Amino acid sequence: MKTILEKCDSVLLHNISWEQFENILENLGQTRSSRVAYYEGTLEIMTPLPEHEYYKQSIGITVEDIAEVLDRDYECYGSTTWKKKIKEAGLEPDNCFYFQNAARIRGKLKFDLSQDPPPDLALEIDITSKSLNRFPIYSRLGVPEIWSYDEGELKIYLLQENQYVEVENSLVFPELPIKEILVIIEEYRTISRLAMRKAIREWARNKINKIP
């Protein structure tokens, strides 16, 4: 029998079969603000708070701005539901991008992770201390890189032998000290979004120009 653990912003459901998970996704529909994560029979449904949404949007836009400065092609799929029945795992990231595999999936509107590659980069904003650990889910889905914002820090994790290891440099932008972007985001939080985006672009240009 399933049990429910309620928090101010999330519900945790236990003993949920894959078929029940699929039905819940269908009943929730596409036009919703909640995010879901599923792992071996446990399902979390979370409603993001404003602080969560601010950093999700800011870091996501920053990824796109940097990509444009570097003339790096990409595809963004936001909070798409990614799942693998055989792995008993599924989730909706705060944002996700294809870089290395952008050409392979371009134009696709439906995905099957048994055939298609997972996103190359996922963003996780952990403002609300999610009850269900997302990293084992990402590992089973095969996502190679995660940027995690938690308690004022931006951390980069790479998938190595089915485990995520914290590193200093991103696979997506190896030429840039990515953790520095958080300083700019915080500096311009009370100024304006446009000013922040201009500052991020200028930062990226300056860093690239200094590379020997």
C-alpha cells in the first residue's frame, strides 16, 4: 500500500508501479508547473517555489548566452519527461540541453531513450531539498553532465562508471570556469535580467580572448 509524505512543496508516493507512474503523468497533463521524479517505485511530485524558478531561468538563459558567444550549436528541451521503463527511472529536469548530440536529435518532438541519446547537460536547482535523490535517476538515464545549484553554490558533476563525480570543468564548455557565472547572476539579481545577460556575454568573450 502506498504511503504519502507531504512537505510544503512536494508529495512523496511509495509503492508506485511503472503503470501507475505512466497514468499519473497522463492525468497531470502537459500544462502544469509541477515536476516529477520516479525511482524504483517511489514517486515525488514537486511544485517549484519562486526562488527555484529564478535560478532555473537565470542559469538556463546563461547556458544559451554562452553557447551563442562561443558559436556552439545546441538544442534545449526544458523540463521534458525522460524515462526508461527497464531502468525503473524517470524525471523532469529543471532544464536540459543537447550539445554533443544536438545534430542527432534535431527536429525531434518525441523521444525514446532506448534509441535516442539522453540530454548532454541537465540543470538541477535544489532550493527545496528534494526528498528523492535525482542523481541515481540521471545515472540510469545516462545523462553525462549535471549542473547543480544548491545553497548558493553551483557544482558540476560528470557521470563516471555509473556514478556522478564533482569536477571543476564542464564537458559542454571546457574552456570556461563555469562556476564563476553564479557571481554574475547574484550581482545582477536586483538590477535587471537584460543587464545580467549582457554581463554574462561579456564575461564569456573576455575569458575566450584570454585563452592562449
